[in-house]
Amino acid sequence: MNGPVEPFKIKVVEPVNRPNREKRKLAIKEAGYNTFLLKSEDVFIDLLTDSGTSAMSDNQWAGMMIGDEAYAGSKNFYNFENAVKDILGYKYVVPTHQGRGAEHLMYKTLTRDGQFIPRNMYFTTSKVHVELAGGKMMDVIIDEAHDPENDHPFKGNVNLEKLEALIQEKGAEKIAFINVEMDVNMAGGQPVSMENLREVWKLGKEYGLKVIFDATRSSENAYFIREREPGYENIPINEILREMMSYSDGCIYSSKKDCLVNIGGFLATNDKEIFEKTRSMVVVYEGLHTYGGMAGRDMEALARGLREGAQYDYLKYRVNQVKYLGELLKEARVPIVQPIGGHAVFLDALKFLPHLSREKWPAQTLSAAIYEESAVRSMERGAVSKGRDKETGENIFPKLELVRLTIPRRVYTNTHIEYTANAIKNLYQKREKIAGLKMVYEPEYLRFFQARFEKVPL
Ligand code: F0G
């Protein structure tokens, strides 16, 4: 098995440290066994996230030099607005500092107290913004998504029966809007099919409900549609993207992923009312409506990155590098979520560490153990991320208890991927010796970022 050939060559390098075992043990203990609290200089290969961690191209860096830092009406804003219109096809664009800025504006605008927001599957920041606006997010993803071994090609799909049943049970007036995430992060980077998007749109129209996308990883989703959905084999990615977006009233977008930049976000819509409301809010929370928290140079890099990130050759390399890591782990029988996702390989912590109860946070434990073994940084995506039930205050234990090995775009070589796979294989050989954790500090919001843990002896 070989890794994919990179459609670029390397012009600038950044040296990285590889701390020894003693140093790693100390570093993760000091970080409260939470990989978010590690110092990046103690990390050898950083697979914490694909967010804001991409390597920009020479074309993007050149764009940074023509940043127009005018407070109002920067020329880079118009370049960025045109890129969004060209690639995604929406009429109106509101810039924000990153994705959650857009979530805040969009979800607050559309949600009334006590309303429900059906979504294929929650994402942490999306859920919290909906809750802060007085709403409740309800997962309506297909059942296959909860089974790590099921290899459905579009595991991110919305279950249309569940969605319709929810609308009928609550009444359409109690539904704020329908929310669909592309390449569903918490399900393992699993795509949504074009057919499903079309059906959700139709259903939304029947009940007079708006459909809003979380289009954050839509280019990677579009690649999967081209690879897997009959009829799309020869359609250019740009056309697929525009068709996808045509089945929505608007989207929020964290440009830190598929747009190959380190910061930025936006919302886009065809709905004049949404546009006008969010545009008037953006000046309160983010900045003027022609920069929204981004510098002119950031908007230029984003404009260029959105176009580069939608190129077929790049996407093919990108998705296949992620697949390479997954295949190496599968070969060694390490339990992973199938099919392999677009941005990350997800380890099934319940199968990796079956001797640990859910209360000992198996995914958090595994993520800390991977660091201790190899200085590779990953992230928990399970019960710690899910948080507590808003009403009962109890911990929620979702079916998926995963560790995410997220691949930054254009950053690591295939040798880094092989190093990571070998380290996890070694750890899997001695998995019974891994002791669980107890949570000793829990912050109020998005606890996974700052929670602290201690080891519980076996
Ligand atoms: N929506 C999705 C699907 C995301 O994955 C993220 C961020 C956001 C919204 C929020 O965007 O970070 O720019 O404010 N995901 C990162 C991750 C944090 O690591 O998956 P943001």
C-alpha cells in the first residue's frame, strides 16, 4: 500500500520536536490528560484538528501581500464575496472571524425560545449556539451512522422519516429551521448524498421550513458525491457544489477547513431577510460587514483558498491521504469507523479499550495514551464532547465514543502518516495495560476544551 502522490512540492519547512517518553508522560499529566491543554511545542505530529492548520499555497501567500486593510470596502472583501458566489452560488455573503461567529449570527437570527432544530448530527459549537438562542438541537441522522462498522457510502444522510416525524410531533411552527452538516464531523467525516439534500429541501418546502447548511467541509463532501453517487462521476466539483447549495436557503461556513486558511468564516444566503438581519448583527459582534473580524489579507487568502480547495486533483490527494492512514490501521486490525471519513480517521475507543467503563472516559483515555506513546496529538470525540443534558444535568453517553486523528491539509508527508499508524499499532498491542481517567475539573461551556482529568489505577 502506498500513500497518494502529492500534487505540490515543498517550499518552506517548519522544524518539529519529538519529545522523549519521560517528557511526554510529564507533559500529558500537566495537561490534565486533555490534549487541548498540551503545548504545541511538545507535540511531534499534530492531528488535533484540521481547523486552521492547513498549509497555504504560494498563490495564497502572494495574496496576503495585497491585503487592502481599509476599514470599509476592502478590495479583498469583494474578491472573497465573488469567490463565494462563484463556487457556492449564493447571492449574499456576511464575513465573520471564524465558523462559530457565523453560527452565532445565523442561529440567533432564526431561533425563537423553545424551538427545535433538527440536524443530521450535532456539532459542539453549533449545539451550544442553538442552545444559547433558546433552541434544542435534535439528531436526525440515519441509524447506520451510529454503527462504526456499517459501510454505508453516505452515512451523513438525514433520516427523512425521523425528520418528518419530528416536524409532525412538535408542529412546524416549533421547528426553527432544518440544519444539515456536510461531511458530518461527529459521525466520522461522513458525507451526505445529493439525493438526500434534494429530499430534505423538498420536505422543508412542504412544511414551509428553511434549510440551512453547515457547509464547512462541503468541498470534501462534493468529492465523495463525485466518487460514490451514480450520475456524478464526470461532473466538475464546482458544479456539484453549486447544486448542493441550491438545496438550501443559506449556510454557515468555517473557512478554516476546506478553504485552506488559518482563520476566517462566513455565512451566505439567498434570503434577503436573513442577509439584512445578520448583516446588521455582524457590526455588533464581529466587525464591519466588509471584514467581519478578518484582516484584508485574510480575506484574500480565503478567496484564493476557496477556489484551490475545490480543485479535483487536490481533493483526490487530500481524501486519499486520510484514507491511507485508515487503511494502515485497518490492516493491523485497529478498530476504526468505516468508511474512512473525509478529514480524519476515527478510532472506536469502546472497541480499543473494552475493559474501561464509559465513566472512565475511554476516548479521552485513548487520546492521552496515544500522545504518551508517540507525541502524536489527537482529540476525544465522545461523551466528554457531548456534554450534559440541558434539562437533567446528567452526562450523555453517545453511541459513538471516538478518537479523531484529523489530518491537516497539505501539511504532513506520507511518512508522518506511517509513523502515526505504527505508533497506534504498537499501542493496540498493549491496550489492556491502559488505565482510565476521572474528570477533576469541568468548565461550564464546551467542556472538552478545558476539562482536566487524573489517571485511575487499573
Ligand atoms: N461546524 C463544523 C462542522 C465544525 O467542524 C466547526 C469547527 C465549526 C462549525 C466551528 O467553526 O472552529 O471556525 O469556529 N470544527 C473544529 C474541529 C473546531 O476541530 O472540528 P470554527
